[in-house]
Amino acid sequence: MASVLVPVLYVFIVFGSLIVFSSFYRRRNAHKVFEPYFPQHHERDVYFSLLQMSDPPAPETLLKAALVRRAMTDVTRIIRLREDKPALQNLLQKGSIGDDLWNSLLAAEKELEAEILEVAAEANAYVEGWGSVIFQTATEMMHNEKMRSLVEQIPAIRAEAERKYGKHPLPKFAVETAPPTSPPAAVSTPSSPARPVTPVSAKSNGLAPPSARADSGTFSDSDRSDVASPTSPRSPSKSSPSKKSKKRK
């Protein structure tokens, strides 16, 4: 009996102590204030201060500009959360960071979701359907500002490079232009006279008429005999007068 009660009592004490510790730890974390992951939202404060102005009230164009600035800050924070969350999750699994930083990131993510919904609602209050495109406009403006800042930093970067490496004149490349080429003149060649085409004489098979053979200028032996002594079926033969005399007798 004692051998059965000792393991049961041991399991009960271990699990009971774990439950008490977890409940105490959760209560402590619930009342603990985490350090914010992002600094104070200055653009949101400026928008609310302009919105509360009553004497004189802020013009609508100024309110819209302040709302777009607020959306630009939200877009910057969204990009940073997307970049930091996978890295912090890997570090948390390896034990390199504590739970405080991870919990502050989760709290900032929830706050940012509520901020996005609020900005979209404010944009739709000014113009119907603006809430669906205001963050796209803010993203384009943010990229434009980054590009402009890089262009403005070019003189400072050039001065720093000249101070470090010395000032060297830029090489000048001379581009040689080719002289205009005139089109080649067409060489006229004398045209040779066309050779007369002699018709091919037909074979002497009796099918070609004598006129065609005479035109062609070629005669065979049979053709020459035919031309010398032409005979036609209508010409009377020598025996025809004798036959007529017999009939008369």
C-alpha cells in the first residue's frame, strides 16, 4: 500500500507545483508593462491636434495631408515588423532573447492593426473609397522621399570621396563623328541588243503544215519533193479520159 501512495503523492506534488508557478507567472506578466517596440507616433498626435482645432478650424486639405503622413509612418512600421518578426522568432526559439521583447513586438503588431483600421475609416470619412488606396499612395510617397534624399546626398558623398581620395578630373571622352558618306553613283552599262529568237523547227512527221515549215526556213527531203511536185486529190489523173471514152462507147 505504501509503495503505491508514494509515486502518486510525488506526481501530485510535481504537477501541483507546476500549476501554481504558471498561474503566478501569468499574473505577473499580465500586470507588467512592456517597453513599447516603436517610439511615440508623432504624426498621429499632430493629426489629432489639428482635428481638435476649432478657432479657427483646420482646413480640410491640411487634415488630409496630415492623414497621409500618418499613413506613411504606419507603412514604415509595417515593413519593419515584417522584417523583424521572423528573425526575433528564430532568436526566441534558440533562447537568445527573452520573452519581454517578443511580447512587446506582439503588442506593437496588435496596436498597428487597430491603427490601420482607424486610418482607413478616417480616409473614407473624407472621400468615399479613399481608405482602400491611401496606404498605396503613402507607399509611393515614402519611396519618392527616399529617392529624393539619396539624390540630395550625392554632393556630400562626392565631397567626402574627394577629401579621402583626392580630386581627380573626370576623363573626357571625345566622340569622333564619321564623315557623311554620299550614296554611290549608279554605273550605267550599255545594254546589249536582244538576240533574235529562232523558232524551233518541228519534226517532219507530216503533222506540221508546209506553210509553217516554209516560214521556219528548214525543209526536209520529203518537203522539197512535195513543193516541187504538188499533188492534190482534186487534180484529175491521167486515166480519167480513157474511162470516159469507154462509157461513151
